[in-house]
Amino acid sequence: GGLLANGIAQGPRLEQGLQQLLQHPLVGDARQRGLLGALELVADKTTQRGFDPSLRLSERITRIAYRNGIIFRAFADNILGFAPALCYNSGDMDLLFERLQRTLDNVLDQKDIRAAVS
């Protein structure tokens, strides 16, 4: 066992969770390697057009995520970066994705964000 073995074992679960989030209207791309992952948020999934910077999406999503009990990197170009700890188990991963789904839904519920989505 050990932490490294656990981290290696949890990589596929991170990939699965990120790939499932591709179904969300805000998510245009998901990528992952080991326990590093990212989601790209887009206004138009077909063209992969991003959000207007004036919407300050990364700032909003950071605040909402924190209220939902989750912390990740929200870059200015609307990329969300994830690096779960090596000690994460499957229950922790489930909680991560439950809170992330709630956060994305909360962001989409904002009228100006929903109006920007094609």
C-alpha cells in the first residue's frame, strides 16, 4: 500500500468523475493525468467559445465552491484545476464530485451565466 499506491489507484476514479462532468452544460473539456485534473468551462460546447471575461466566472466559481466545501484552482481563463491529496479514498472522491456538481449547478443557476450559455 502506502500513499503513492493509493494515489495511483485513485487516478482512474478522478478521470471517471471528470469525464462524467462533460455532460454538464458549462464543461467543454476534461483532462487528467494521475491525480492532476482539469475542467475547461465554456459558454458554447460546439465551438468551445469561452465566457466573456466581464462575467468574472473564475472569481464567482471560487466563492461558490468554497461555500459548498470544496477548494480548487480557478484560473482566469476558466480552467478549473484539481490535485486531490494522495490520501483521498473513493469516498473522498465521491464527495469531491458531489460538491463540484453542486457548484457547477449553482453557477449555471445565475441568470447572466445561463444567458451566456449557447
